[in-house]
Amino acid sequence: MRSLNVRRPNDSPSDVRSPSSARQPSRSSFSKSSLSRPAVSPKPSIHEQEQEDAYFTELLSYSLERLGKEPELLKADQDHLRKQAEESAVKHYKAFINTASCLEAAKEEMQGLAGHVDALLQDIPVLDRICDQFVTTAKALQAKQTENKQLQSNHATMLELLEVPQLMDTCVRNGNYDDALDLKGFISKLAFMHSDLKVVQSLVKDVDATSASMLEQLLQKLRSNIQLPDCLRMIGYLRRLGVFSERELRLQFLQCREEYMAEVIEDLEEQTAYDYLKRLTDIHRLHLFDVVMQYRAIFSDDNSVQDGESQDGGLVFSWAEHRVCLYLEALRRHLPRITEGGSLASVLEHCMYCGMSLARVGLDIRGLLPPIFEACVLNMFSKAVGTAVDTFLMVLDTHKWTSMPSLAARSRGRASSSADPAAASSSDAAAPSSASNGAHGGDPSTPPYALMDHVPLAIFVNGLLSAFNELRHCAPLSLATALASILQEALTRICTGTAHYSAARTLNSSEQPLFAAAAKAQCDLVAPYAVSCYQRIYPQSTSTVNVEQATKALREVVQVWDQEQAQKKDHQNAQKQKKALPRLPSKVATSQPQAIAAIDQQSSNSAVITQPG
């Protein structure tokens, strides 16, 4: 009997297998294609091909008879093999069952494996991309590792470089600006050579922040009370910083000094205008002079005047003009608060001294001061005179026309000589003229004592004297005409007010003589005395006060009253003559004119008033 692995001619290639091939499925049957595609005949292996070739060679060597028996032999072998298979199946049925179960399990596993293979095929592009990223990251990490190795080898040097910003900040805090600027220059050079390195960029950023702090400190020092040597050093540091151009540096210097002066001026207390203006003037005299001198010493080649502009001296004089304008504005604002002529004259002297000091640096402001002080003087005198006029009119409106003690005494002294009220009024009217001639005691600046009998006039004269006393301390010659106009207007107002009072009020017989005496004293004493006071302050002034025009309205009232009194006196004398003529003897009648003249002489002698006190 031949071996079981010999293929018979009638058998198909799949029916002839070795026992091992019957028990174990071929490797191709578990391939992915057998599970997912229709089954195809596997290609015979080389060993099988050799067996077939050997069998066909053997058949060719048989005789015809032997070939005729070959089918029966093959059939007998087949039956024998089938019988052995059946016996083996019965004997090893458990193995066949296990084999079938394993086959089913293998099929299921192969199906799952096919799904995982599909998923793997889909994830392969992602894996490729991730692998590329990994390669890129690996290269970056490798480059970083190389840098870290290089950094480690230069660790000491890098540590010194990283400490530069902190060291510079320490120098700035301690005021060692030279060392700080040297460190900044070193970092700037390093940045120029290695501008692409991040660590250098970080150092430049930190150093710039420290430089900004240093700049603020330098500018703050310029805003303080600093002398010329310190100014030179601060400007030198600013130039080394290179933050400002030359023109900007000059502007910064002037701005800082302006802020300092403004701060000093803000600290002044404005309790009294006199003290405030004197301290303000001292500040401008000292600091304005110092700033100009410092600017000239630091920027000796000032070419800041632009083409086409007025040649005003450059930036420093533009700033000085601004500061002088602020100073003059402060004078205009605070001078009206000074109400005393002595204080005003003291402030003017202080300002003139300030102008003389500033003239050494080309800032002579003395020519700008007179208009300001003239306006203040004019306002002060106008207010004082206006107050005197208003007070006079108010007192006149409430005054009660009664005889003063001195007038009463003089009236009692005249009572023995004459009981005529008209004669008494004539004597009162004549009193001012006599008092004006002898009551001054030889001093024309002394007010007439006769004014003490007239309270409104005495109050007015006191107000005028107060105004003139304040004016004499500071009396600009250019205001002579304006002050004369104010005085004449004041005299006109009181005379007009008195005339209006006479027309609006009805006075009785006892009040009329007193009012008339006051009106005459106002025309003959007050107005001339006021003019004499004005002339003592301005002795060489061509501007005069027209007394006649100022007292014209009141003189008309006095003339009318005098005419009425004269007519009344003539009428009374005529009545007396009529009553006295029949009683006199004929020889006395011839001497009546002489008697009347003697009476008139006695009345005129009794009109002289003794001054009080």
C-alpha cells in the first residue's frame, strides 16, 4: 500500500491531504481574504507539485493491465482511508468537537482582528503625523539641550549679566548715577551685538525700566532747590541718557524750574496782601535770577530761536516773560487789597529793588510796575474820598442844627450887646473868615479850628486828610491830573449835596443861621484847605482844582440867603428907626446916623469867635 499522501488521479487536489493537513487548517484558510472574499483554489506548494510529478511518472511506467487495475486499487485505498477516518473520528470525536469549537472561535477572533486591522489602517496617517511632530519636537529639544549645555558652560558669565539690572537699580537708589550709566552703556553695546538673543532683550527691557526711574529722579532733583554745580551734573546725566534732544533738554530744564517756583509760590500763605507780595517778590528776585544764570552757564550756546521768529533771546527769555507776566498778574490781583499808603510804598520799593536785581540778567521789569501801582493808588484815593463824601452826606442828612458849646458861649457873650438874632447870625457867618486867618497857628497844614463847630464838615475833612495821608507815601506824578479831578468832583458833590439839602429841608429861624455858617465855611474853608493839602503833595503840578466851579451851586444858595438876611435886616432897622425918631429931641435927630454906625461897629466887633480849647 502506498503512503496516504499520494494523490490519486480521480481525486481532486483538495481531497488528497496528509493526515496532518486534515487535522490542521491551512494557513491560507485563515487569511483575511478567505474571511472577506469568496474562496479560491490555493496554489499547490512545491512539495505537492513534486509528489504529483512523481505519481504521474510512476503511472507512465505501468503496463496497460496495471493501469486498468489502478482505479480499483485507488478505490480500495479510498475505502480503507475512509474506514480509518471513521474509526479515527469515532475514537477521537472529542478532538473533532474541540477542533470545530476552536475553528468557530478562530473565525470570530479573525473577524475582530480584521476590524482592528481596518482601524489600524485608518490610524496610520495620524500616526505618521504624530511621528513627524515627535521628530520636530525631538529636534527642538535637542537644540534646546544644546543651548542648555552651552548655558551651563557659561553659567558664571550669564549670572553676572542677569545681575546687571539689579546692580543698576541699586546704583540709582544710592545716587551713583555714573556707575548706573556705565552699566546702561554696557547693556546697550551688548544689545547691539546680540539683539536676537532673548536674554539680552530681557536685560534691555529691565535696564530701560531702571533708566526711566533714574530719569524721573534726575528731573525731580531739577524740581528742587538746586544750585549751579548740581544742575551741571544733572544735565550731564540727562545728556548721557540720550532720552531728550538738545532743545527738549532745555525745555525740560525750564519746565522743572518752573514747577519748582510754582510749588514755592503755592506754599505762600495769603493772610495779608502786604506780606504775601513781599515774599512773592523775594521769590522772583532770587529764583528767577538763579534760573537765568544757571541756564546761561549750562547752555552757553543757546541757539533755540527759530528762523522767522522775533529775536527774543531764546527759550529762557520766553520762559522769563511767562514768569514775569504771572508775577505782574499777581500784583494786579493782590495790590487792591492793600489799603495803606505806607504799605503800598513799601511794596513798590521792594518791587523796584527786584527789577533792579533782575536787570543784571536782562529782565528789568521796573518799567512795567508804574501802571499797576498807579491804578492801585488811584483806586485807593478814589475809594477814600468817595467814602468821605458818602459819610458827609449821610451825617448831613441826620445832623441836628444846634449850637455847639463854643457857639453858645459866644452867643451869651454877645447877648449883652445885641438881642437881635440877625446880628447873631451875621456874627456866626463872619466867624469862619476870622478863624481861617488866625486859627492855624501859622501852619497851613493844620485844619481850621472853625470846622469843629460844624460836625459834617469836620468829618469830611478828616476823611480827606486820611486819604491825603495815605496818598503822600506813594504819590505818582502822572496821577496829578486824575487826582485833582477826583478831588474837584468830591468838592462838587458835597457842595451840590448841601445845596440840595437846603432846597429839600425846611429850617426854622434858629437852624438857618447855623446852616448858613456851615455853608460859608464849606466854601471859604473846606474847599481851599483841601486844595492846599493837594498842593502840598504836588507842589509843582500844573493841574489845579477849580474851587469856584466846585462851590458854585452852594455859593448861589449862600448869596440868596445873604440877600434875604440883608433885606430882613434893612427892614428891621427901618422899623426901629420909625419907632425911635419921635422920642428923640431935635438935637439928637441930627446925630442919628452916627449912632447907627456905632451900633453896627459894636455888632461887628462881637462877631469874632474864640476858638475852643
